[in-house]
Amino acid sequence: MEQTKRANTQRRVEVVATDLPLHCPTPSQALWNTHPRVFLPIEPSGQALCPYCGTLYVLKGDARPRNH
């Protein structure tokens, strides 16, 4: 099943431990209208704000992946 990637118009995104290391734009976002990739340190506070587009990322649950 092919999924269409959408423009980055969402301003608040919830992420989980399997999404780490976190970067913006994320792989699910369309690249044609995005900014350079920037890695965001979300682990210390549970939140990270992208300096380019202002998207707020919120870490949901524990920051440690369960598969280790």
C-alpha cells in the first residue's frame, strides 16, 4: 500500500521512542516544501521545537526504546 506524503502543515507532532533520533522534517513529510534536516534533542525535556518551521514535537511515553 502506497501512502501519499503530505506537506508539513501540522504544528504539533507526537513522537515515540522508535522515532528517535528525532529530526525535522520527518520521513513522513513531503520533501518538496521543507527545510534542511535538523536533529532535535527531545530526550531531556520531552519536547523540542524546530528552529526552521516552528513545529513542536512532544515525546509520548518513555524515551528508551523497548527493543534493547
